[in-house]
Amino acid sequence: MPTKRRVIPIVEKPAEKPAEKQTRVFYDCAKCPGYCCTYALIEVGKRDIARLARHFGVSPEEVERRFTKYDSGAKVRTLRHRKDEHFGQACRFLDAEKRRCTVYEARPGVCRAYPEGKRCGYYDFLKFEREHQGDEKYVATT
Ligand code: SF4
Ligand code: SF4
């Protein structure tokens, strides 16, 4: 499983595919507590900031100031975080109770692209732990 300094790098957003051509995936974000939203660095670029600005009806500068910060160690701009009861910290846009993104339509490119394959490592782990515990709501921490 990922270590503490988890980073979602910026990647090109794959072109949208027609629904009938989308390949099957083996994870279900609707049943997950949003583990990937608790990564320490969720990198955002200008396009992400502009999208969020349109979503909130504010300037890009305001989005940058209110919702992002510059991480001098990683040298990237990242979404701000808040405390999280399960994982220690989470993206400030993650609804702490529903475990859902509150800016889903305007979420950054990294969030759209993740996990970039048919499988999500955390979801496989979560499924295994839930089966093992006999609790379909169990929140597995790493
Ligand atoms: S991509 Fe994986 S970790 Fe992220 S919400 Fe979906 S199942 Fe959970
Ligand atoms: S913007 Fe939404 S999808 Fe992206 S990390 Fe934050 S809560 Fe998760």
C-alpha cells in the first residue's frame, strides 16, 4: 500500500469514451470511503483552478488562495486538506460523512484520471478487509 507521502501526479486526462465503449472496472467508488482523496498531495494546475473558479463563480486567484497551497517540498500546488477521522487528513472538498466529492463536476484532472486502470489497489484491499471482517461498511486504513 502507499506510504505516508502519497502523491497523485498530474497526468493528461484521457479522452472521454462513449459510454458503450467504456471498459469494465473492478472498483466502485460509491462503496469506498474516498481513500484517494486523503493523499497528502493532490496536485492542481491552471486548468483545474480555472474550472473550480467557474464552479464557484469566483476568480482563479480566489480559488488559489482559498482552496490551494504551494507545497515547497514537492514544488507543486495542491488542494488544501482538513482533518479526517479515518485517515488523518483529507481533501477539503471531501464530504466527511458521505465520503463523496463536493465539487465532483469541477474536480481536478488528477481526480478524473485516477486510478488510471481497471483496478484500484486500495479498493482490492478494502474488499478483502470487509469480507474478512464480515462488515460491508468497514473502513480499512493502511
Ligand atoms: S479510486 Fe479507489 S480509492 Fe479512490 S474513491 Fe475510487 S475506489 Fe476509492
Ligand atoms: S477534489 Fe474531490 S475527487 Fe479530488 S481529491 Fe478532493 S474530494 Fe477527492
